[in-house]
Amino acid sequence: MGYIFYLMGKSSSGKDTIYKELTGKKDFPLKTVTGYTTRPRRSGENQGVEYYFVDRSVYENMRKKGIVIESRDYNTVYGIWTYFTADDGQIKLEKEDYIMMGTLESYEKVRNYYGREKVIPIYIEVEDGERLLRAINREKKQSEPKYAEMCRRFLADTKDFSEENIKRYGIEKRYYNENIDLCIEEIYKDIMNKTGQDGR
């Protein structure tokens, strides 16, 4: 039986970097799953890597076909941006293990779709003050910084990733990203243990 390891955390918790570092390891045993979004690409992002960047019509067509597993609409200062996961043939649990990235809400829907025992949460946590500094520094590097949207996202995470929600979704272990190398090492070790590839 294959597993889906579901990486999540508040904005600027380092989950994107952790995801890239893990999947960049030569011996990393998990296949990646690329989600979809209707938001514009940021500087440094590539089509089909971080996301499949699509327009609204593509999302609506996939939804009508019944292959959208979960979707999230964000009413941003630039309009509505949709993020979604689709059953598009990427995931074959009878053959492989996978890693995905998303929110608590999307984690729940993917877990319900594939089965609680098959979807393993990996929750990244960073102290809020440090996280805010990271968010500002990241936004400064964009060709057109969107500080209002950054603030909206930061505040929304307080509600989305509340202690009540974390408990409700059954997340028991947290990976603290104070030192990113140690955090990655801990996650990597746990994945290898779970998939039986730790050399024992």
C-alpha cells in the first residue's frame, strides 16, 4: 500500500523550500504531485513544478468532469485565486508513495478521498514573528511586491491553522523549522522509516 505524505504549514513557514530540498535528494523515495492554481506565477516559479498555472476555464472544465478532489478559493486584493487538486492520473497508490503540499482543509479532503490510513500529515511550524520577517523579505524580492496580499494571507493563516483546527484534523506531530537543515533531516528520517526504506 502506498502513502501520500502531506506537507503543510502557514505562509512563510519554509514548506516550499523544505519540499524542494526533500524532492531534490537523489535517493528520495517519493513521487511528487503537482497541484493547480489560477493565480499568476511568481518570480522564479515554473509551470508544472510549483503548480500548474491555469485560467478559470480550465478549472471549471475539470470540475464539471468530476476530477477535482478539493479546491480552495481565496478572495485576494487581486481577485479570486483558486488552488485545487485533481485526480488527473498522477497518483497510483498501488505502485508508489507520494509527497504533496497544501493546507489543513485540502489535507482533510485528500485524506477523505484516498483514506485516512494512506495520507500522512507533515506539519511545519515557525514562530509568528520570525515567519512575518521571512514573508516581508520574500516579498521584497518580487518584481512587483504585493504587501497587502501578503498581510491578508498572514492573518488568514492564524484562523486556518488555529490550534482547534490542528487538533480537529488529528495532527499530533509538528516539525519546528528553526534550523531548516535539521527540520529536513527529521522529516526525511520519518518518511524513510514509514516507507520501510531506512535500511533496517
